[in-house]
Amino acid sequence: MCGIVGYIGSKNATSVILTGLKRLEYRGYDSAGIALANGSLTVCKKAGKVVELEKAVKAAQLRGTLGIGHTRWATHGAPNDVNAHPHTDMENTIALVHNGIIENYAAIKQRLQKQGYVFRSETDTEVLTMFIHSFYTKTKNLEEAVRLALCEVEGAFGIAVVSTLEPNVLIGARRGSPLLVGVGEGENFLASDASAILQHTRNVIYLQDDEMAILTKDGYTTKTIDNETTDSIIHEVEFDLESIEKGGFDHFMLKEIHEQPRTFKDCFRGRLLASEGTVRLGGLNPVLDKLRRAQRIIFTACGTSWHSALVGEYIIEQLAGIPVEVEYASEFRYRNPVITPDDVVIAISQSGETADTLAAIKEAKLKGATAIGLVNVVGSSIARETDAGIYLHAGPEIGVASTKAFTSQLAAIMLVALYLGRTRRLSQRDGMEIAQAIERVPEQIQAILDHSSQIQSIAKKYAKAQNFLYLGRGYHFPVALEGALKLKEISYIHAEGYPAAEMKHGPIALIDENMPVVCIATQDEIYDKVLSNIQEVRARNGKIIAIATEGDTRIAEFAEHVITIPNTLPMLTPVLSVIPLQLLAYYVAVERGCNVDMPRNLAKSVTVE
Ligand code: M6R
């Protein structure tokens, strides 16, 4: 949510920043802007995507070797040129870009207005800029002014600041919102994620909450906003440039859907001990004892990650017999949940930066629970805040609609469930059967992908529908929710996921001949029950798109379209049944001419509450 790039060095800062912003655009794309601070301050900002900014920057012929840039997802104020970042003070001395929300901005604004400050935008960011300026007029030192201002700020921020009076300094700071330092040779960078600067350096320092970085061309220091010097560890970024490019696909989403045979495997590679029917989870070592003795597991997550948590509830209860609860992170934090030190709270997050999930984990830890993270982005806030965790190793997910992260989350959950099962009640033989089934999943995903053209033609047929219903039972109820979410977020068609049997308690009223109903009806112990639910839809002329098991000879009689998936253990079917739903959503959105990778109003990681 909002992307930040900062550069200090000898190169043309404009092109470094623009390239970085394009890579960060998936974080927010309401507006973009850039400020260069060599001698004087030049600011260029535009509503809309980075490409609009690029045109304006070319026309203005911006040049300089120190600058900051921003791509915005609007929180305070409409997405227009004025509200776009960077913001400057009234004298055009300092420029600032910001990711997060300054919660006490109204009080600070009032204070500043009394001192004669005049505001042009509706943003909390302009308030922070002026606030820093108010200290700068006294301290004449940018680092000190930023530090003093941040000590009084409430809320979340990742910021980058420059001043025309100090053309050799670039300052960054964070609380809540991610920010890292890229360490180069004769140049240094700030970025809200590593993809923005990867072509210049792989060496990064992840700033901690309330930490600042003071960068020059040739060096950097880090300190807390309380003015204590900190030790910074340089990490090497593991992914490469290729993984953040489209690789011949039309969209990142399609590329990421097609990556799933590999990404699913990457999550269990080296962890699944198939011949012993168990798993080795080195990342959980610090908490294994707590996990084994857990009285209850609570999953907390948002969006797609919450759907994988629901699957996790079913699998862990099935394999290990431990009570599991699943909480929306945004609700968990504010409802005073009963948590005990015997609870293990598992946060699931692709980005590792989702503000609600991060807050939920902090709350759980305050109440004495053990916190585990199933996170994709290495070094992210949730990964650092939790006591232990499992990285998904899915590689960067750029498409705003989460796809490969979901199936990797299911892989990680399977590993945890298998581990717990084996420590409690699962025999080695059963463990081996599950492990072998997991090993077959990548090729089964590939088999579904190989039949994408069938799904594409179904998508064409229903692309003009106004509503969709998704039905599933058991393990497939969360998949129904996920299918509906995918469709609505990228095609803007209203879609609802429902437990198939629950439909007759209300949603059945919606069904008529214009309603496509996607029913997940694989051959498991409730197959016949789902067939009955399908007949209820048919009786009201709904159009059935069935997701069924290969070789099912009965289902065609009840459905307009049948998409088959290979047979696997019921607990693994969500990994397979979700693939056609991802493809269906993708092709419907393309057919409707929607911007699949940057759907309206959304951003990839939601770092505000
Ligand atoms: O990064 P996270 O997994 O914590 O993100 C959670 C949700 O914001 C995310 O899954 C969102 O719902 C996606 N747009 C779904 O495709």
C-alpha cells in the first residue's frame, strides 16, 4: 500500500526512481510523484498510474542525483494531483513521501495553522511535512527535525525525506509501514520493498519500527527516533529480477497462476519427509514444544489468507484433533478475545505487512500466546514480529489478486497439520500416504493448467453476467469463498461464496436463469449431498459450472459445464479445485477488459487499518 523509492548517488535519480516506482506500482496506483533536491526542489506529481508521471517527468526534463518517489493508494484525500506525494513545505525546502496514516494529524494541523502554516492538500502527509519543517526552522538539521517530529506522531509511517539545504542527505524512517535501505557502492537507496531496487543492489537492511536511516552517497547510519544508534544487519535478497517480470505472460496474475506447480513444491521441498510420513520445520524449532502442547490454535489473517486459514481449521482438526479457530485479524484485535499462554496463534499473510494481521499478532503476544507466521515475504514485519514461522517461498507475488500465495499457504498449513498429526494421533502409515499425495500435487496442478482453454471458453460465455454464486461444502466451502473473491476483485462482478447446503436458507432466492452457479462437487463422502444441492439450483434454472473429479460419470447430467480435476485426498482437493476458479476469474476479467493486475480501489499489501 503506497510505494516509496529514494535515491542518493551519482546516477540520474529520475530514471532510478521511475523504474523503482513501476516495480512498486502494484502497491498502489492512484497517483505518483517524484521530487529531486539538488540545489532547488523540483516536484512533479500526477493522478493516475506511473506512466502518467513518466510523461510529465520527461516533459519537465528533471535531472538530479538525489530524489524521492511515491506511488499512492489514497487514504486521506481524493487521488488527484494535489494530494499526490511528494509533499513540500510552504518554502519548498523539504519534500516528503509517506506510506501509512498519521492518526493525530488533525491536532498537529491545528497547532501548525496557529503558527501560520497554510495547507494545500487534504492529506495527513502534508501535515507531517509541515510538522518536520516547523522543527527544521529551529534545528537547521534535517535528521534532527525528522526525529523530533516523529517522536510526537501517532500512527503508522514509512517515509523518505530530502531537503534542498542538505543535498548530501536522504532520510528514511518507519513505524508499522515497511521500509528498507538498499546498500550500494557510491550510492544508497530507500524502498518500501526490495523489488524497487533489485537491479542496483541485493544488499538490504530492513528498518525496524521507530528506526531511522540517514543515507549519504557513500554511507549510512541507523538510529532509533529516540536517538540511539542501532546495529543494522545487511540481508541478501534471494529472488531475482526475472521473478518480478511477466516472463511472456499477458499479466502477472496469469504468470503466477501458472507458477503454482513449482511454488507449491518449493514450499514443501526439504521439509516433507515422505519416507517417514512426517515433516521437518526448522523455522518452528523455537516453538515446537509450545506447538506440540497447544490446547488451541487460532488462525488470524485477512482476505485470501483468511480463506486458507479456514481450510487450515478443517485439516488440523481432522489430522491432529486440536481445536482450531479462525479469526479475521481486523475483528480479533478489537473484540478483546480470550487468549491464554497455552494458545498458539498462527498469522497467515502473503505480504507479511498487512496492518490488521500484524496488530492481531501483537495483541496475541501481549496476552501470552505463542505467535507463528506463515508468510511469503522474507524479512517482512509479521515474519519479524512472530516467535517463529514458515516462509512460503512462493517468490514475489505482484498480481493484486492473490493466487500462488494461496496454494503455498495451503502447502504450509498441510505441513503444520501433518507435523501435529504425527505428534498426536496419526500413524506413520497414514502420514506416508498424505506425504505421497502432497508430492503428487504439483503435477496435478499442471494437468489442470493444461486445460485452461476450456475454462477460457466458459469465461467468454458468462463474462456479461451480473452475479455469480459459488457453492462448496467441507474443504470446498473456503474455496467457494476464494473463487468468489477472485472474481469480484478483478472483474467487478458481484459474487458470493456460500456453503452449498446453506444456500436454501436465503441465497436460493437469487437464483434464476441468469445466475451462473459454480459448484465444487468432487467425489468425497458428501458428494451425493452436493449433488442434491446442485439439483436445487437446477430446479430454479440456475446455470451450473461444476468442478468435479476426473472420471465422474454422473455429474454431466446435472451441469451445463464440467471442469475436472485429478483425484487426491479430500484435504488436498482445495489446492486443485481453486485452480479452475482462479483461471475463470482471470479470463472473465480479461473478457470484460478489466485491468487484471491493478484492479480499481485495491492495493497489494494493506498496511493501514
Ligand atoms: O498480504 P496478505 O496475505 O496479508 O493480504 C491479505 C489480503 O489483503 C489479500 O489476500 C487480499 O484479499 C487479496 N487482494 C486477495 O486476492
